[in-house]
Amino acid sequence: MQGRLIVFEGVEGCGKTTQIARSHLWLQDSGILESLQTRGNVSQLMITREPGGTEVGRAIRQLLLYPASQELVQNRTELLLYAADRAQHVEEILKPHLAEGGLILCDRYTDSTIAYQGYGRGLDRALIDQLNQIATSGLQSDLTLWLDVDVEIGLARAKQRGVRDRIEQATIDFHRRVQQGFNELARTYPDRMVRVDASLNETEVAQAIQTILQTRLAQWYT
Ligand code: T5A
């Protein structure tokens, strides 16, 4: 049994959390998960996220997103904290579940570091690639769904929820650079990274994702 890692990426408020929950429900309710399990293709289906997919990661997430002072987190500190969260997440959660044949829906992974710390903060790409390699021991996603929405729309959606975290409060130019990062990553890795128009309503986005997932699952498991 070979596990698969499916990652959801995008700018703030693009709808990842909403769509991960909907994909999870759809895989269960449609009978697809049961069918994959009966055929011995998949063991468990799980949802996880970065930062904060582990107990250690939850403490790191608090430091990163809700620090006691806005001044405390330097760019390289931020990069290292995301890498530390990922190293823990890969060893404690991702690798064991994949080894058991699990299907994983993960909210953000290595592309977020390239987009946010690389394009957004302007940190060196070679350094980021090296840290991603160290943190993941080479574990890549099997499929990354890039939920593409205008930065302004995403931020407005995120704002509606109330409290804004440290990164959501960064300048609009920062978020535009992050968006450019995802755009370039999708062009560089067209097989692994698939763009989804996330400006549509929730149901339409969910249907687009289901179509992509159906195709990939068929490729992987037949
Ligand atoms: N980060 C992360 C880095 O800088 N480097 C890294 O390496 C990593 C891993 C994570 C932060 O850390 C940064 C990126 C982030 O800034 P987070 O809380 O996980 O912080 O923040 P986000 O990942 O941005 O998650 P959000 O919860 O802010 O956004 P989502 O999950 O994309 O959006 P969601 O589903 O919560 O939806 C937001 C709102 O929009 C509505 C929802 O109902 C909700 O109210 N909505 C829609 N409205 C209209 N149309 C649709 N299609 C909608 N879909 C959802």
C-alpha cells in the first residue's frame, strides 16, 4: 500500500480550510474512500496542517502567528520556525501515515515557504530549498492544489473572520509577491501543482477539486 500526500496551497483566505473539509466529506460520503479501502489501496484518510499539525508545531504556530510582540520575529527566525514545524510534522505525522498507506489532505507544505519566505520576505531561494530538503528528508507532495484567488478577495474573506494573525497583517505588496510565488511555482511544476479557480463560490470550487481528485485517484490506484 502506498500512501499519498495531497496539499492545498494559496494566499490568505483562498479557501483551503473550507475545501479540505469539503473534500474530506466528499471522499467519505461518495463511497470513494470505502471503495479504495475495500480494494486495499488506502488505509486511513486524514487532515493535517502546517504550521501546527503536531503538539510541538502548535507551540511554534503560536510563536509565528500570535507572538506577544510584533517586533520579535525576524525573517530568518520565521523561516527556521516553519522548517522546525515541518521537520516535526514530517517525522511524527506524514511519514508514518504514508507508510501505512494513508491518504493525507494537508493544509500548506513546502510551497508556502517558497512563496511566503522566498517571494514574500525575499529570503534566498537556495537556502529555502536546502531547509525544505532538511525538514522533509525529500518527501514531496503527490498533488498540490493551488487555490488561486486575488489577494484582495482572499484578505477580505480572511478579515471577515475577525482576529487577523501576524502574517495576515503584512502589507498588500507582501501578499502580492506571495501570489506571484505560487503562480511561478505552478508554472514550474505543472504535473504536481494544479491551479483551481478559487474566486468561484464554495460549491463550484469543491466540484472543480473533486474532478481533479477523481482523475488523480484513478491514475494512482488503477
Ligand atoms: N506560512 C505557512 C508561511 O509563511 N510559511 C510556511 O511555510 C507555512 C507552512 C498559516 C500562515 O502561515 C504562513 C501562511 C499563513 O499566513 P493559517 O491560519 O493556516 O496560517 O492561515 P491560512 O493558511 O491563510 O488559512 P486561512 O484560514 O486564513 O485561509 P483559508 O484556509 O485559505 O480559508 P478558509 O477556508 O478559512 O476561508 C476563509 C473565509 O472565506 C470563506 C470561508 O467561509 C471563511 O469565512 N470562503 C469563501 N467565501 C466565498 N467564496 C468562497 N469560494 C470561499 N471559500 C471560503
